[in-house]
Amino acid sequence: MLFMKNREIVGIDIGSSSVKLVQLSEQKGTYSLKNAGILPLPSDAIVDNSLMDTTSIVETIRDLVKSLGAKAVDASCSISGNSVIIRKISLPAMTQEELEDQIAWEAEQYIPFDINDVNLDFEILDADLSASGKMTVLLVASKKEIINEYVSVFNEAGLKLVVVDVDSFAVQNIFELNYAPAENDVVALINIGASIMNLNVVKDGVSLFTRDVQMGGNLYTEEIQRQFAVSSQDAEHIKLTSDYPDKARLSEIMSRVNETLSLEIHRSLDFYNSTAEDQKIARVYLSGGCSKVVNLSEVVSQRLGMPVELLNPLKQIVCNDKEFDPEYLQEISPFIAVAAGLAMRRLGDK
């Protein structure tokens, strides 16, 4: 939601364990897949959302762009966790232009940094002049030094970073393209990456609640490594395929971590429900590589007492079977929800 003709750009999701790329073409509201792929990152390339090994990140982006033959020079990426601050605030109703003039002053009350050191963006969610005279504004802020790091990485990789979004909102973009929930239905979009989980509760295209939790698929990987004395790469394979001789022991490990993740999801959504009055969640959609873990969706559904569905980011996107192996797309689709949402962005977007 932060930054700068309707030119096609490539969506690149830099996660803690891999880089995902999606490129879409759009004609009259119909999107077609042009490129999609994933390459792993070294385990220490990103630590606690900080870009630690920028050389490896730059090389991985270059290799991915080259291997896919992506021709775009403009790119979008996203941030999450402690890299971004999201607040929903209530302000006296005013015009977009008036708020643009005042947003820095208003934001100072909610941002724990020098306002000159952050990039700010906002969206007016509702304005009811006839009733309270107040409006609800979604405020998004990120430190300039963090954005500048990403700009530098993309420049070194030969791309121009023109849009910086937020993980949760990128997933919301691709969800709204692919699904049509009933009016007034409230859904929870939960993207579970390797080290962070993004939660976004949405109603009629408006984000009601967001939270990032420092927890993700690495819990499975690390536990499998400890218990079975295998490499990180082997543990990742075991996590996603259940390919290990001692099935009973593996099942115990996976069930234990499934419960840990589902409990955290329950806590976060309970917090939302405690303040949501009559806007209760009807359905949950899971995305991220972790959504592929055996029985996770079932465990989450049982704990929450509501339907849980795996989000398919390519559900309504035209994919040419002659250009893309359907099995490969099915394999990678849980991983690319953020990148696909980013690929929908265009120059000039707010």
C-alpha cells in the first residue's frame, strides 16, 4: 500500500526461506499467468524480518527472474511483522486532500518513531458525516531505512521497486480476485510462512483486524530436525510430504505443532471476536507453504468450530496448460498467494 499508467509489474515475495515470483497479464479484468516460480534462500539470509545476507537475496532474485524469463523491469514486494505498523484510527471526517495534509501530524500519536523517519500511507475505510461526524482510517507506516534496503536489493538485482505492499493486504487482493463471499460475510485470511503468520479479518473488501505472529512452518522443520537428526532441507521435505519411515513418531511431531499453531490462531481470532460485536467470522482461508501440512486445516477447523479452506491463488486466473505444468502449479500454489497479490499491483496504485 506504500508508493507509486498501468504498466505490468512482477510480484516478488521475499520470505525468510524462499523467494517467490509471479507475473500476471490483465485484459478487461481477466488475469492470465505469465510466470510463476520459487527459489530457496539460505537459512540466514533473513533473520527476524531483517535482510541479513543481501548478496544471497540479490542473487536469488536474479536467478529466479532469469530462469523464468521474466521480462518486466518494474517490481512489487511486501513487508510484514515488525517491519510495518498498521493502525485503525478514528478521526474527524474530512476529505482525502485534507487528510493528506494532516496525516503526518495525526500519525505522530500512533507511531513510536520520529515521523520524519517513516513512510506513511492511509486508506479511508468509512466516513459517516450524518451520524458521528467521524471516519475510520487505516494507517500504515514503515521506517524509511527498511524500504530503502528493499529498494537497494531490487536495484542490484536489475529491477525497479515501484510498489511496496503489506503481506496481509497482498493476500487480500488475490483472495478478492478469486473468491466471492456473500455480502456481509466476515472471513479470516491466514497466511502461514516459514517464520511469520499474517492474519487479516475482512468484510466486504475492508480489513477489520490484522495481526502478525512470529510463528510459522519453521516450528515443524526445527522439531523434525531435533527429533530425527536430519538436515534442514530433509526436514522441510519430510514436513511437506510425510516421507519418513517412522510414521507414528512423525505423526506425533506434526500433531503437536499443528496444535501449537491452531492454538495461536484461536487466540488471535478470539481477540478479534471479543471486540467485533456482531461481525463474527464465518470462514477461514489458509495460504502459505505451511497450509500444505497434513491435517493442519482440519485441526484449525476443529479448534475454531468453523469451515477452513485452502486458498487457491490461481482459482480464477487463466493458466495455459501448454506453458505451465498443472501439477507444478498445484504444488506451488499455496506458496505464491502473496506474490500473486503483488503481481496484481500496477504503477500508480495507492
